[in-house]
Amino acid sequence: MSPWKGLVGGIMLGGEEFVARCRALIERHKPFRDIPRTERYADRPTLKDLFGTVPHRERDKRNACVARAYLEHGYTMKQIGDFLGLHYSTVSIIIDQAER
């Protein structure tokens, strides 16, 4: 089996205990823009996991997930928009409303 299939967040390779220790270290560095986004948010859940089975017609739940994906997990507006089939400007409006 290829070791690349075991990567967590695209950069961490190791057992659960090692990954948990790394997550604690990563969490402290998320505010620092000097560290690449892929490394700051290596432990973030996938968009599929974040949105789960939230139907698009349940806008309040969807919008809450959009805000979490952007504000807490560092996804870009474009990434979220591409995943949901929305324009990034629509995602921007959703996030702006959530921040108020």
C-alpha cells in the first residue's frame, strides 16, 4: 500500500497519536499568515464532511456551514462556491451576513 494514501490533510503521515500532537501545534499557528494555508489547516475536515447531508434548500443550515468552512477552517470563498455550485460573490455575501 502506498504511504501517500495515509496522509492527513495532505501533509501529515503518522499514527493517530502523532497526528493529534501535530493538530495541537497547528492550532496555535493558524493566525499566522506567514505559514502556508495548507499547513495551517492541515487538520481541517473536508467540505464534504462539513456540509454532510445539509440540503441546499435549508439555507440557514447551509449558510452556517459556509461561515464555519471559511471562518474556522480556512477554506476560500472560491473553494466553497465550487463545492456548492455557487458563485464566490454569493459565498462572500453569506459570510458577511454571518459575521454581523
